[in-house]
Amino acid sequence: MIFDAVFFAIITFIVANIYIIKEFHETPLEKAVIVLIAICYLLMIIRPSLFIMKLDSKILTLCYGGCTLLTGFLISSVMSIFYSLFIMVRDVPFHPGIRVSPLYFGLHILVAVLVEASFFWAGIIRVYLSSTQIRIKWRVIGAIFGMVPVVNLFILFHILRLAYAEVVFEDKKLELNYSRVKEQICKTKYPLLLVHGVFFRDSKLLNYWGRVPEELEKNGATVYYGNQDSALSVCESAKDLADRIRQVLRKTGAEKVNIIAHSKGGLDSRYAISMLGMDDKVASLTTINTPHRGCEFADYLLSVIPKSKQIKIEKAYNVALKKLGDEHPDFMSAVNDLTASKCAKRNEEVIDSKNVYYQSVGSCLRKPESGRFPLNMTHSFVKYFDGRNDGLVGEKSFEWGEKYTLLENETHKRGISHADMIDLNRENIPGFDVREFYVNLVADLKERGF
């Protein structure tokens, strides 16, 4: 990468200083070389991919091109600054006795600034259009402080670091998937049914599971979604889920499904399996950060918030949820069913089926601020009642079934939040590749014959 950037920087430096250079290079050959360099510069701005290594993805190639342009801009800008300072106090290089007049020097600075600015904007626009890891926060910071000297350099370095890391990471993922495409390691015997948690819906515009389903399908999986309402009691959500299971089986002709359920979706799935006769239609249930033993902080909130306020909150949420697509939302029933007291009672009634393989996964945040809003605010509150947690659910509530996996991301201080486990923010987290985690999870289901 650095060689491409250095090449870009050299071309940009020559063009940025071409006003001075051309005054002292008059032979036809020298003029031809300068014209050729100027053409290269224009092509770099228009089609940087002509000069750099092409990646397997057009988006990644666009991002890489933008990164190379920005890195070239930084290098050439430093070169131009030193060159300009040099000719201010010394003779023109390689031309002893020749000094540049103030007018020429002023025009030189103008040309250099325009050339460098063109290179910068060509790069930053490409990076902003193609990168998914540069969040809104840094885009806003860049817009606000972009003209503040020194500060803008730190911002640009951070943006470049994020974009370069994204290119390297995503390119390696592409190579990995290409290398195992024939293996179809996620092609399970039964289709996958992904079941969402509370207060969310399955949407084609914004997938609850982020980039996970696409990654699973690349590796051979057949994926369907629960499509239950966002806010219902566990038993009512389970009814919707049971209908969805029957629908998927009719559509695919399969005998069973493998359920992967997040948060409250795990409670809905357990109820559908054990209480609604779905145990002969479900091969396996994998729960992700599910509050099997409930949330003690929910009991506390319901005990201190007056009933009158609860009713007002319920009405407001139900109206909003209905507009978003829920047929018969029931906010308070959903909240009540997540309390520790309600879960304890339900666990006595909902007995696991011997016909289904149960396993569970949980995760914990190491630092409250590592979770994105609102989990960065709730982590400490939940910790007071439920101990170590993912920003919403306590660690002691995760474990269920024959196999339990706790993810802590020991290689990085940030930890893994409730939302990180479903790639809700589409974030490449250092030390935890959420997409590869699900690929391995489903590959394991395949190995088990499910």
C-alpha cells in the first residue's frame, strides 16, 4: 500500500510545483514529460484504480483508492511545504543564481494548494462513500474541525486508520470465503430460522442480524427469519413463531428447522418448542444473550415506577409499535415477561424437550463506554442488580442447554455488547469477528447432523 501512496505523492508533488518547474524547463522532451505527469495526475483523481492493486470487491477497491489518495496527499503536502520554504530563502534547485519573484512564488502557492486540495477531496469522497467503519461521529468531527490546523491531521490519520483496517479485514474475509466456497460449511441438514429479540422487527431495509445472514448464505446456509411482532408476551410471541416454523417447513419441504434466537427470542423459542408442540419440528435451539433467568433490574423498575406512568408509557409505545408494523403490540406484557420473577416461574413450567439440542451463548462488556447508546448508559445500572453483563442482560442469565459459550474478547479491553452479538452496528470489533463466529457456530450444527 505504501508504495502506491508514495508513487501518488511524487506525481502530485511534481504537479503541485509545476508552475515553478516549467519556468526553468523549456526543452520539448521536458515539456512532454511534464504533460505526461499532469495526465497521470488527472487519471489518479478520476480513476485511481488504474494505478493500484485491484481487490475482489469494487467497494473495497474504491475505499483502497481513496486511502491511497489521502496518504499520497499527506506525503506530497509535506514535500511541497518543505520545497516552498526552500525556494523562499534559496535559489531554485539545480539552477544556481536564479531566484523566484514574489509574484511567481504567490502563483506557485496558489497552484500547489489547488492541486493538493483536489487530491484530498478525490480521496476523502471515495473513502466516505465506500467505508462502513467510519461512523457518523467521525464524519461530523471531520466536517467541523477539518479546517483547524494540526487537529485536522489527527482526524485524517484516524479516518485513514479505520479505512485501511477495513480494507485489509474485508479483503481477507473475501479470500477466506473464496477458499472454502466449495466446502459449503454452513449447509446444514435443516434450514436456519433467525429469531429477533424484543422491541425490534425483521426488516428488509435494516437487517436485525447485520451482515451475519449474508455471510452464512455465502457459506451454504439457508436462512429464514422469525417475523414475530416486536413487543408481545412470551406465549403470544411463541404462537407467532410456531406459525412461522410451520410456514418455513411447508416452503422448504424440510422436516425441522435450526433456531438461532437472540435475547427474548430465546424465551419465545423455548416456549414454542415445549408448550406449543414444536419439539418435533425443531432440531436445535441456540440462544444468544438470552435472559433465561430474567433481569433483576426489570423487577426493580416495575416496582418503583408508578402504575399510572407505566400505563402512559405502555400506550405511547404501543401506538408507536403499531405504526412500525406490529399487529397487536403489548409493551408491558413483553417487559413483565423479562423480569427475574416471571422467568423463574416460567422456567418451572417450560421443560426442555429431549428431542431438541439446546445450547447457549453469552457475552460481557468490559467497559461501559464500549457499548453504543443506550447500552453504554445501562451497563453500570444493570451491573448493580445483575452483575457482569452485556449492557442489558446479566451473565448469570445466559447459560442454558448442553453447551454454553461465554465470549469475553480477551484480546481487547472493549468487550462484546448485547447489540454486538447480532452485528447490529455493523462494526468490525478488534478481537471478535461476529460473522465468523456465526459461521463456526452453524458449521458446528452441520457437524452434529442438524
